[in-house]
Amino acid sequence: MVDSETRWRMVRRQKLRGVEPEREVSIRDVRYEDLPAIKDLYNYFIRNTVVTFDDKPLDLAYWQEKHELIAKFELPFLVLVRGDIEVIGFAFVAPWRQRSGYLKIVENSIYLSAPATGKRLGAMLLTELIVRCKAADVKEVIAVIADRGADASIALHTKLGFKEQGHLAKVGTRFGKPIGSFLLSLNLRR
């Protein structure tokens, strides 16, 4: 336990040093060494929220396979990093369906850590993902968003031009309760 005088000395010393500046945030392509942080970030959402329909934490092998699949289709997989190493968010697109008629139609995913929320970083990340999708000649981006607990995600997608296409009620279960999905899409071939 620290006595009052010691605590105040520590506070004064900290003030003299100044506050550590916020490290720069940037977006870059995912690297293999980012995958453990992505796994941990996503598993947090599995364990604590209803915004994903996965109900068991995913292992590193899953993310390695996902990375390879996205690379195979030459689609964007991005990380939001602080100081070029600390992953505080990620976004990617993957093929919507496996049939050839759906070629160049993708589904997006975007997740931010708690320190990245409320700072417009999600908009920055999703905007860059859309830019990269256009460069990859994607025709349409589909967002499948939980109908509970994901108001910020719906607002973000809507702000960036996604249009609601429908609602699937009670198509899944999370923590013993039914949950549905909103379907939104962004046409990139206008």
C-alpha cells in the first residue's frame, strides 16, 4: 500500500515527465505475425458479445487458413495498427458464396478493440477496405450484421453507403437467446 505523500510524489513526477503521446494509427495489409492478435481480438467478441455467430473461440490455424483463402482470391485483409505493431482492429472481405454466379461478390467483416472505438477509426478502416475492394474489381460488398448489440456497426455501414436489404429474424442463437441478422449491401459498380 502506498501512503498519501508517496502517491503525490509519484503524481508530481508523472506530470513533470508529461503524458506519453498517442502512437500513430495506420492501416496496412495483414502480416502473418498479426494473426495471433486478430485471433485474440475476435475471440473476445465470441466470449463477450452477440455480434458474431461463432460460439467457441477460434484457434490460430483457423486464421491462418482464412488468411490463405483471402490471399488466394486476391482480396483485401487489413489491420488497424497503433505504432505499426499493436493490432487494434481488422477488416477483410471473403467470397460471399462458392458458386461461380457470385464471382466478385464478397462479405465484409470488421472488428475493433475497445481502445479503438469512438474515435472514427472504424470509418477509416471500412473506407480503406472499400477502396481496396474497388481496386480488386469487387462488384458488391455484403454485410451480415447481428440484429442485437451491433447498432454502431449498422450506423457505420449505413454512413458509408450500405443499403439495408433485409432482416432474417431468429436465425441463430447466442448465450441461449435467439438472434437475427440484418443484410446490407454496397454496390461498387454504379
